[in-house]
Amino acid sequence: MSEGRGGSGARVMVREAACNAIAGGSAGVISATVLCPLDVIKTRLQVYGIPSNLSSTAPPGFQHILKNEGLPGLYRGLSPTIVALFPTWAVTFSVYNHLKGLLHSQGDNTGELSVQANMLAASCAGIATAVATNPLWVVKTRLQTQGMRTGVVPYTSIWSALRRIAEEEGIRGLYSGLLPSLAGVTHVAIQLPVYENVKLYFAKRDNTTVDKLSPGKLAICSSGSKVAASIITYPHEVVRSKLQEQGRARHGAVHYTGVIDCIKQVYQKEGIPGFYRGCATNLLRTTPNAVITFTSYEMINRLMHQLLPH
């Protein structure tokens, strides 16, 4: 009997892992495809600021990119974004929900995790995701910004970029920006617990369960948690983008020796506003991104539970 229960438990774990991975990865791909143009603009603002050939009131938006690079310019980096986002959200949701299950089993049987336990699970999920996918995010940043650099041989594909970065810059190049990415775990540590607690609030208020909340309620929960986390942790994204991109400029005027040096230079040259370059664009992107990602995840996850055998 114990073997039967053990086999049943293993099947449940595999089923849950599959549901989380497929739902999380699919949700990430959907949101990335819809919102890629805004992501390109945000990344370029983080790295370069406002181009000198534009007026101070005209941000480097859709028209500027379309004029100089055409429609493909708005979708630079989409392929590595999709390649990176599928494992990113698959790992994030899988590790997060697995750790939540472990913490539940050691809890007080109330069925609810404390904020601290939620933050621990979210932080561990964020660390695992950052380490696993950092090289792909480096490639994404390079592809999104290479249209603004002259005098360098452009990358022709994801695999070309990975190979060249590994050959020209080594492991350090592939993992440039990892430290601020790990610091960015605070983003996930804020976002996921807030999301869970707001869902729980709506479920209690409506006398239902969190897995039966409407898409509208999920949209409110996801957008609110994402905006809060984005505002609090945005500066690390600017530092990460600058460190990831700089490997292309071997003889460029700007060179950062590390995270601390990057922070000092940004502060000296631009002050506090420098750490929020592209923040407005990012907020325009994060709200629909969170809504699409988390609502898609919840809906796909529910569908997967219905389709996969118990």
C-alpha cells in the first residue's frame, strides 16, 4: 500500500511540475511577443539614455526606431527573449510552487503561508532562474542595442551571439550582469508574495478559493504586484543592462569595472534620475506584461490540470 501511495505521490509531483512548467513558459512567450517593442525601447533608454540627435522632449520611441531600422528594429531580441522566457517562467513557477508545497508541509496546517515563507520561496526561485538563464538575457540585451552601435560586427543569431561572447569574452561575458540580476531577486521576492496575498484577500472577500478567481481579479492582483515591485527595484535593471551591453565596446569611452563602479559613474553623471532611465516606459510595459503573464499562467495551468491524467 505504501508503494502505491508513493507512486501516486510521484505522479502528482510530476503532473504539478509539468503544469507549472508548461503554463509558466507559455505565459512568458505570449507576453514577450505582445510587448517586445516596449521592451526594446526600455532597454535602449537604460543603456544609452535619449539619443543626441533627438530633441529633449522626443523619446527614442516607435517612430525613431522605425525610421532608422524598420519594423525588425522593434522586435530585436525577441528570439532570445522567447528562448530565455520559457525556461525563466518555467523554472520560476516550478521552483516557487514546489518550495511552497514543502513549506506548507512544515507549516501550521492553516493552509496559508506566512509572508516570510512566501518571500523565501520566491527568492529561491529567483536565484535559480537568474543563474540558469543569464547568458540568454545577455544575448537579448546585445541584440536589442546593436542597432545603435557602429563599427562592430553584428550578431546574426542567438547561437552566433552565444558562441562569439563565449569566445571573445569567456564565461565572464556570458554572466555579465549576474550580480545585479541576483540583487533583482528582491523584485520576485516582493512581487510573488504580494500577488499571493492579494489573491487570498479577493478569495476571502468573495467567499471562494484562489483557483476560482475570475480573470479580472487576477489582472488586478498581477498588475498591482508587478508595479509595486518594479518601482522599488528598478535601479538594478539599469545597472544590469549597462554591464551586459558594455562588452561590445572594447575601446569605448564608457567602461565599468564592476557593479560598484557602474553605480558610481551613473550617479556622478546623471544623479538619481539616471537609475530610472526608461522607468516610465517600463511601467507602461510591466502592467500589461504582468496581466498577460500571470493571467495566462493561471488559465493555462487550470487547463493543464484538466487535460493531464490524475
